[in-house]
Amino acid sequence: MKIFITGASGFVGGAASRRLIAEGCEVVAMSRSESSDKKISALGATPSRCDLDSISPANIAGCDIVIHAAAHVEAWGDVDAWDKANVQGTKNVLTAARAAGARRFIHIGTEAALVRGQDLIDVDETYPLAFDSPFPYCRTKALAEQAVLAANTPQGNFTTIVLRPRFIWGPGDTTILPSILEMAAAGKWTWIDGGAAMTSTTYIENLVDAILLAREGGKSGEAYFILDEGTRTLREIVSGMALAHGVVLPDRSMPGWLARGIGSTLEFSWRICGIKSKPVLTAHEAMVMSRHCTLNGAKATCDLAYRPSVSVAAGLAAMKP
């Protein structure tokens, strides 16, 4: 089986590439630079020079499946950057995949596509997408998912499926854990509401399990939450990740209402003043750390035969250097 992957030099795409190659698949991966070429080649994949703007059918030629794991996930920046990468970039990959004759398109989505700033409690896949979200990442991931599901055309031998992890974590994490450790080292770590918000999570290898299942399984034109077993507080999972690296996070905390107010005020001030650097706290970060987000993964169990193979305890143990 020949598979094309976007985002292979990142956390999710890299983990998926390694497992697919170990299973004997031929992996071709989007590469934007010589440094990406080296990372992709080190995985055992073949780099294909293109980006989300320039991708063409020639880059995907001969591939049966496309896994779209690339996304703009930055916490701060030009609003247009999220639209360009997450919406138009996804549409560009869809167009190239269909024209190249790929038969399945697996999109790595996110529960953030549902978020407007509210709590999500035991939510399933019938919950509406947040096309009007005030948060650029959430809004653009909703629009990207809409485009992917709309492109599903079984009669044309091109099927699409969306996998929605929540709080992806594990060895090799390039976003959440480095940020936690950096803030702790600088003495800046502060909980919001004491880290009491309940959350679902997704260990990286559990997500890769689901990606492998989605090559053939699941119902096309559908989205699936991919989750670890159970739920836990943000404090439990974040503290566990930090402790795996020998870091004990302080108890310092601020109320959620205050954090959200500070984040919104800082963002407004930064944009009015044209400041390019990221504020110490954004509205999106404050929201994520203060709102409950628990999801129902029954649909993936039923349709994909997905069950988390790695427990949270085992995942935390695997994170120890």
C-alpha cells in the first residue's frame, strides 16, 4: 500500500509514518525544505517537494491513501495564516488527491472544530461545527472538516473520513510538553481554576492505531472522536506529563473568568498596537485551560473497531526520558 502524508515532519504525521513503514507500507511525504527532506528520509519515507499551496496530483501519483496531518496550530499570528493553511491548504490537498486517483482521504481533525468558548460535556459527533467561532484555529478547522466531508464521493471512488483527537500527547510531542516545561523553567507556570477542568485526551499511539484502522474501516463521509479511556482533570494529565520529566508544577492559580478576561484584553491590545510577538496569554489558551472538554468515543468503537491500546498510566511511563 502506498500512502501520501502531509505533516510527516511533525508529531502526528511522523508517528503515523513510522508505524506505516514498520508495517511495510510505502510512504511518500510532503516536504517543504531540505531540512524536511532529511527528517522524512530518516523516517524511511520518500520526500516529495511541495507545500499546501503548491501541491499537485504529481506529488500524490500512485498513492492509494492520503493522510492529511498538516495544520497551522500556532497560538498567535496573522489571522490569514490559519485560513491559508487550514482551509485553503486542505482544499488544495483534497483537489490534488482526487485528481491523482487516491481512493481514501484521512483528515486529522480536532474537537476544536466545535469550540466557540463553551464547555463541552460528553459531546458526540452530532454536535455542530463552530463555523462562527471567535478563535481562528477553531473556525478554520471547522471549515476544513466541512470541506473534507463534502468531498466524499463513494460513487467516484474517492472517500473521506475525519479523525478528531483531543489533547494529543506522548513521546515526541513538539507543542504541549515543550511549552509546559519552558514555562515551568521560567517560573511562569500558573494553573487556571487550579487545573480542575475535566478533559478527554488522546495518546499519540492510540491516534496512530485509529489512522491505521481508517485506511479501510469506518463509514466514509463521517467524523470520529479518537480518545484515551476515561476522562481526567487537566491538572492530572499536565502534572503527569511534567513529572515524567522530573518537573513538579507549582500550585499557583488564577480564576478562569480572570484568565479569559486577561487573554482577551491582551489580544485586543496586541492587535491594535500591531505587536507581532505572542502575548503571555491568549484568549484561546485561557479558554482551553478553563473549559471542560469531555467527549463520547462510542462511534469510533462501533464503526472503526477502535479501542485505546495504551493506557494513560502506560503512556506517562513511556514519556520518561
